[in-house]
Amino acid sequence: MCRNIRTLHNFEPAANDAEIRAAALQYVRKISGSTHPSKANEEVFYRAVDEIAHLTGHLLDDLVTTAPPKDREIEAAKARERAAKRYATS
């Protein structure tokens, strides 16, 4: 899985359209193997991004959980801590 795609479910506030589209773009980039499509593939590339973003929005709207919503700041701090441990120099 692409490291740039972040979990979007069960956050307060909920994921916005820009976050959903960014995740869809990263997904299409990973699947297609290109970060910038050629002119010949540009239309199909961005259509896929739009469709995946649309479906992702529906998925996030329909998912249910009994867990309390996660706090974005706390999760970001945890990620920074994990990264610091992972990339620490001896």
C-alpha cells in the first residue's frame, strides 16, 4: 500500500473532499505506475481519480463504528514519534 494514503475513517472532523481526492490521486498513481499521465492517458487518469474519490466518499459516509472518533493532532503526534524511532541514527 502506498505510504502517502492515510486512514480517513473515524476522524473528528470527518475527512474533507480535498483529503479524499488526495488519497484517490495517490491510489491511481500507485496503480498506474505514473505520477503524471501522458497527454494520451490524462483524461482516463483523472476520470479514475474522480470516480475513486466519489466512491471513497460514499464508503466513508456508510461505514459505521462504535469506536470513539480519533483526534487528528494526537494521531499526527503518534506518526511523528514512529517516524523518529524509525529514522533515528545510532
